[in-house]
Amino acid sequence: MSTLDTRPPALLGTSGQIFLAITLGVAVLVPALNLLLPPDSPFYIPTYVVSLLGKYLTYALLALSVDLIWGYVGILSLGHGAFFALGGYAMGMYLMRQIGTRGVYGDPVLPDFMVFLNWKELPWFWWGFDMFPYAALMVLFAPGVLALVFGWFAFRSRVTGVYLSIITQAMTFALLLAFFRNDMGFGGNNGLTDFKDILGFNIQSDGTRATLFALSALALAGGYVLCRFLVRSHFGKVLVAIRDAETRVRFTGYRAENYKLVAFVVSAMLAGIAGALYVPQVGIINPSEFSPANSIEIIVWVAVGGRGTLVGAALGAVLVNYAKTYFTSGLLAPYWLFMLGGLFVAVTLFLPKGIVGTFYEWREKRRPPPDEAAPPLAEPRPAE
Amino acid sequence: MSTTETLEPAPVDAIAKKDLTEALLYLDGVTVTFDGFRALNALSFTVDPGEMRAIIGPNGAGKTTMMDCITGKTRPDRGDVFFAGGTVDLTKLDETQICTLGIGRKFQKPTVFESHTVLDNLRLALKGQRSALPNIFRKETAEQRDRIDEIFETIKLTEHRGRLGGALSHGQKQWLEIGMLLAQDPKLLLVDEPVAGMTDAETAQTAELLREINANGHSVVVVEHDMTFVRDLGVRVMCLHEGSVLAEGTLDQVSANERVIEVYLGR
């Protein structure tokens, strides 16, 4: 009897170590190249690029959160953009309150759009957002509570598969419509913008931008370690079992709905953190972040990188968004959506395991003893 | 092994009248209708603690529906399903609660976790913590490891422990699933067609395995078509037909029954 295979897989496999090294490396390197080098140096990274890269990193964290539930539990959420946007709005509300008298109307308490709407006092749900710790809590709490309530009903009613995907899509669409309304008190169509500073630091300054970038990289690294810790625990094994044979899991004595709910809430909170880091770097949050197309785009990132690999999801997010930045700024701009659609079709047809999944498969074939590669996806087979 | 006692013939009436409090499993007048089709028709029978029972019957006789009723997958329209001496009403509970009570089920189609290793399949099934949050921080104890090794010995898959569940042969999957049942340590095992698609040698080994499990104090209900296998088990046999018990007794008694020959065995 071999004792080798009773050893749990390492928290960080080879790919995980490489991933963390790169993430932590850029967390130091990019800010350093931006802050320490003179602008005429060939290695200088302009501040706008730092923010652009920072945006990619928040997308990578968002993709990671989707991979946790799609790759490991089989929950295809087509509404994850909603959790990202809610985290973003929570941060945006804090940033709005920091503007103070520097707004166009100079009201010390009310954000400009409220003055414009002739509101006399701050609505109750804006209370407390002048304090950063409260806002930070809301970044986790708002998406977490929505996921808890939504998931509690959906998973208890045993809504699965395409039906679940459809109602997640409906959820984000409903929020899109709600946030568009001026009466909601979240700035309507225009959303929240004109941010001035964060924790007392000028949000436009190089130092703040570089710090936000570094924090995004750290959040991505932390999110990866958390997901990896979860999926290799006994809890994570149950998640994969649910993905492959949910009925069997129930007949084995596990409450599948509770496992799904925990994973869904953790995933929503990670998406919320990603949104909160995204907003100060792009300088705006508006209802378009809730649009269903955004959520579908996240799925494309994960599919391209490799579902159920974590590293792949992050890689996919960065690659697709780099391509998006590249192609939407030139002659090809009008055709970007066709390219995105084409990419999804191509990946589904020719690279069904995504880039990293295909690489793992190739490595597996070359080297007989199995290591820390994620469990390959089996077709879900309903128990008879 | 106490096969001689279980082979004692007993008339159907005596069993039906048996006291509710003595039975491990007690079904009385269970009726299930699907779109007008009566899958179970006032089905009544009991299983004693420590008993092994084989159930035969033609396709559509209600064998799988009976298991669905016991394990909470289907709610009966009428009738009682009690467990553990009448203390628990199974019709009020869901699959997970029933499993936790100590009723394990093997499905007709072998259902193992295909992308987990054989070892992880057993780890997942092993009796223990089932709540989500504590399982995030769960550590495997030496006791649990020993128990898993024991089960591997029983189901003879020790050298396959590192392979993926999906990579096993059909017969090995059946054994793994039986091993997963054992790991749950249920009071009652419901085993649906365990030897379907097995070679003769595998079939004989499976009969041996189930007898061993039964000898260790687990009650077992086996649904099977394979008569050789049922004979190998050497236990009381019950023939279902159109949702109720047609005949019950030793295999010889049941297979000599005119009605059984007519509807199931053929002349």
C-alpha cells in the first residue's frame, strides 16, 4: 500500500508558485518602474498604464471568483457582474462622500447628483459611507447578502443548470434597471464619478495609483490562495462531487445546497472586492457594470484560460482584456464583439479545456505520476 | 454466518403481522402513482435488524420506486414507511436526513465521483462531519485512515486507490460504490442491481462481499435479476409484481410459485 497518494496535494503546486511569484513580482515591479524611473527612461511605465494593468488584475480576481463556482461546483453564473458592481458601488459611495465641498454644488454632505435632484438630506443607505471601515465592510456585505438570499432560494429549490444561469442573468438585469433610476439614489445613468481622494490621498496621484495597483495584485494573490485552500479541503472535494453527481452527494448525507451556498457567497465577496479595487482605478462606476453582456464576458475569460484551474481564469481575464484594449483602439474597433464571440466559439470547439487546462493535460501525458493538476471535468451524470 | 436461520420458510401472513417495533424497516400499504400508472400498489413488507433480503421481479414491478420511497426520493401517495422499530417516519424526511439516519443506497447505474480518486471517493463517503463550514478545516485522523484501509481490503481495490473513479472498470465501480456504502456505516444498505454487467467471477465475488457485509451486522436489501447471484446470496427472497409482493420465502419456494413463473421466470 502506498502512502504517497494519501498525502494531500500541496497548497501551491508548480503553477500556483509561478502564479504567485508573477503576481507578487508585478506588485513590486510595476509601481517601482512607475515611481522610481524618470519619464524618459525606456523602462518607465506611465501612470495610465499602471491603472490599466491594475484594472486587468481586478478582472483577474473577478474571473477567479467565477471559476470557484463554475469550475468547481458547476454553477454557471451569468450574473456575477452584479456582485462586482455592488462592491464597486460600495467603494464609489465612500469616494463620493470624500469629495465634500469640492463638488460642483459645494454641498458638504450631499453628492452633486442629489443636490441636482433637489434632495434635502442623505438617504439612510448612504449613512456611514463617509467612514472607510464601514464602506470596506459593505464591499463584502452587499454582494455577500445578495448572494446569500439569492442562493438560499435558488439552491434550496434545487434550481440547477441552465435555469440557474437564466435567473442569475435576470438578477443582474433587474439590478441594471434599478440602478438606472435616479430615485434609487445611486446617481442613475451617470453613476458615481468625479472622485477626489481615498483615505486622504489624491486619487489621481502617481503614488496612489501605484498603491492601488499593488493592492490589486495582493488581492489577486490572496484570492488565489483562498480559493486554492478551499478547493483542496474536504469541503472543496464535496464541491467537485456536487459538480459531477449532485444526487449521489445528497444520498451520501451532505446538504448540497449548503455547500453551494457557502461557495456562492465566498465567490460573490471576492467579486465585490474586485469591484471595490476597480472603481478607484477607473474613476467611475455606473449601471452599465450590471449589464448582462459584462457577466457573459467574464465567462469567456474563464473559458479561454481554462475552467476549473484558477490560474487559467486569471490568465484568461488578463489576456482577453489585453486583446480588448488592443483591438478596440484601432481600425478593428467596430469588430471587437465579433472577435469576442468568435473567440468563445473557437475555444469551445478547439480548446474546450482552455489554455491552462490543455497545458495540464499535455503535461499529464508527458509525466505519468499525477500531481496537483485540478481534477479533469467529467460530464455531470445524474444519479438514476 | 447465519444463513440457515434466514432460510427458514415463513408464510407471508406472519411477516405482515410482525410487530412494527421489531422491524428495522417497515412498509405498510405504500402506494405510488405516476400519471395514472400505479408503480407501487399497497406494498407491505418488513426487514428485520441484521437481515439480508433479495428482491426480484420483472421490469416495472416497482423495485426502484420502492427504494426511492425508502430513501426520500419519492413521496408515497399513501402508506407508512417506518425505520428503526417504528421510531422514524421516513416519508417526512429528505434524502440527506434519511442517509444520516443510517440508510445507504447503491444506485442501479454505478454512481461514483468520477473526477475524484478512488481514495477520495471513500473519504467523501466515510461516516463523519457532513456540515459545510467545519469541513473546510477538516483533517484526516489516523482512525479514519485505518477505516479506509480496512474498506479497501474488503472491496479489494487497494491498488487502485490513486486512480480516478471514472477510470475504473464497470465492476470496480460497482465495488467502489458498495465500499462507499460501507464507509457510511449504515444500518441498512439498499443495493440496486449490484452485479449488472459483471463477469461470472465478479458476480460470485460480489455475493461473497455482500454476505460478509451482512455478517458484520448490516441489514441489506438487494434488488437483482441474476438468479445465480440470488442463489449465491442464500437469503429470503421476495418477488414483486405490479407494485406489490407476489411471493416470499426461500428462492426455491418462490421460484416454484405458479404466479412467479407466469409473470417473471417464464415456463
